[in-house]
Amino acid sequence: MRRPPLSGLLALAATVPGVVVALGGADLPSPVAALVFGGAIIGAAFVLAWAAEAAQVDVSAGLAVAVLALIAVLPEYSVDFVFTWRGGEAAARYGADCAPPGGDGTPACSLALANMTGANRILVGIGWAVVVLIAWRRSKERGITLGRADAVPLAFLTLASLYCLVLPFKRTLTLWDTAILVAIFVAYSWRVSRAPAGEPDLVGPSAWVGGLGKVPRRATVIGLFVVSAVVILLAAEPFAQSLVDSGQQLGISEFLLVQWVAPLASEAPELLVAGLYAYRLHTTEALGALVSSKVNQWTLLVGTLPVVFAASSRGLSGLPIEPAQRGELLLTAAQSLLAIALLLGLTLSLRAALALVGLFLVQFVLGAVLPPQWHDRELLALSGVYLLLAAVTVVRKRACLLPMLRDGLLTRYSDLGGDLRCTTTGGGRLRLRTRLKEVLPTGR
């Protein structure tokens, strides 16, 4: 193809109004602003997907997916950093509770964690499930099977989730947490950078970019990454704010808006990218991108919140974790552990996907029927359900746990051929079945 496909030009064109409004500072009605900035985010998401696909010509597929996941969560970073910065300013002005004396609103410090927990639960409860459902709709396959190399992000997600399980029992999110979580992210980034380059299957705009010469191809890929990242950074916050402003006219709780409406805006790019992959039956890339996004959010995002808070509050006391937020953190960590357990055999079945989305929706049903004073008990009960199901699933798939961790953390990428799946046999026993493209020496 000598000319860029029309779909690529339309995606780029969709980003223009949002950029112009953001830079020009035009004051639009909230619903109109939501449409303008939402269109910019959607256009940038498609550009991001095509750039990441084309990047696989020059770099490893694992690194390309990791970069895609990192850039795709930039909206969430920008929105959460705004709330965290405001929380730090409130802490410097009003004290540790981050709220003015006698105020009846949500403490500013709570909004940063509310946005983060909502985004994480949407990513797993909706994103992972939607990928499987789209794949089932398109191919009638009742699940997605990943390759052994996909054990890498899953192993690091396991480490991050186990550590985040202790956060609900702390009073503050400190710089020590930053050091540990960022270290996990750095180790993960180094690990995926060692993945060998594969043979990408490119179509549409990504095929046009991939077909360019070496120098123009790399320049175009870098340019698309930069353009999409800039558009997302410019549009994400005003998009979220315009949705919040529209919702406030209906008298909806500020906490609920920050926890669910704003993340829906900021998570749109990565969900759209994954949905596009799944629709084209690139199911491994779709689910792999969302797992990588979850690693990024559970490590780099959570780990950098104390840094932003310390800078804005001009202190080192740490981001306060309010009592109500401890339940939210516990539920988020419990959901993450169940998702990992369901994916232990590197296969996410249709039944498991329905379980994730079903449990995700239950919290809204309970929140609607139970009185507000039962909210903490509801979070605790749901967390217990998640943890119980996770424990049962791990026991049933226990034969897969150590192989997954070994493959994810230690095994060389050159030895990660084929895929690894766990299946149950009669009597509840497990059988580990490994299909390899070539016979690998085991030393036994």
C-alpha cells in the first residue's frame, strides 16, 4: 500500500477536535466536551494499537505489548495523579485527614485511591472478560489459551498482587511501598525486553507502517506513539472531568463518579485496543496487553502515588488510607488474586470470564439494595468470596503454580516454546499437560 489506509486517517482526524479544544481552552457544555474528548481518546487508542503492532517488526512482541500497555494506561496515570496532587495539597492545608474541618464531602486523599481501585477492577472485571466473550462470539472458542511466554507478566502480576494484599492493613501508602512496587515493575520491564522478535501478522494501517523502509518505519512508529500519548494526556483529564460535571447535575456521589465514571474514560484506550485485537482474533495479544496493563497499574501506578503525594504535600508522611478505602483495596487485591488463579493454566475459559464479570456486577447490585451503613460489610463479604474462590482454584490448579512462576521468572525466553495448560482429571487430581513446538531438554 502506497497510501495510508482511510481508517488510519480517520482515527488521526478524530483526535484533532479534542486537541484543539484542550489547547485552546474553549468552554464547551459538559456533554459536548465529553463527546469531543471521547472521540480524541478513541482515535488515539486505534493509532496506539496500530503503532504497537507495527513495532513488532523491530522489537520483541513481548516488549511491544508491554510498551502498548504502558502508554495505554497513561490516561489513568494522568487522572489519578491529579486527584493525588489535590489530596497532597489538602493534606498540607488541613492536616492528615485531607478534609476541611466540618466538611461533609469525600476527603481529597480518598479520591486518588478510589480512582485507582475502580480502574483496576474495571480492567479485570470487564476487560479480561470482554476479550474472551468477543473471541467466543467471533470463533466459538470457549476460552483463550496463552503461550508459555505469557507466564512472564502473569508471574510478575502474582508478585505485585501478593504484596498489594498487605496494603489494606496499613494506614498510609509510603515511599517504601514505592520502592518495592517500582522494583517489581523494573524487573518486569527488563524481563520482557529479553523476548525474541516474532513474525507479526499485520493488516490495515499497521501493515502500511510495517511495510515502510527501516528508517521511515521506525520514525513513523515513534511518531505515532508520541502523538497518541500526547492526545491521551491532553484529552483524558478533561474527558473525565466533563463526565463528572455531567453526572453531578444528576446528584450522583462524587466518590462514585471518581471511582467508576472517571476510570471508564481513562481506561477506554486499553479496552478499545484489546477489543480490537480480540475482534481480529489476535486473542493472545489482546489478553496479554490487558495482563501487562494490570501489571503496570498494580506496580508503577500504585507505587508512584506516594511520590506525587509527597511532592504536593511537601512531606514524607505517605498517602493516607482511609478506613473506607481499606475495604476497597482489599476487594481489588482479592479480585486480582482470583483472576491470576483462573489464569494459572494460561487458559481463561468462557466460564471463568463470566465469573469475573458476574462478580464484578454483584457489587453494584448489592450497593443498590443494601443500606449505606452496610457498605463496609459488603466489601468485606465480597473480598471473602473472591479470596475463597481464589484459594479453591489454586488448590485445583496447584500443579501449575510452580511451573508458571518458574517460566515467568527464570526460564529463558528461547525455551518458552509452545503453551502450558492445566486440566482436571477424575477425583479432582490435576494433570499438567505441556504442548511444545520442539522437545526441550529437562535434565531428568
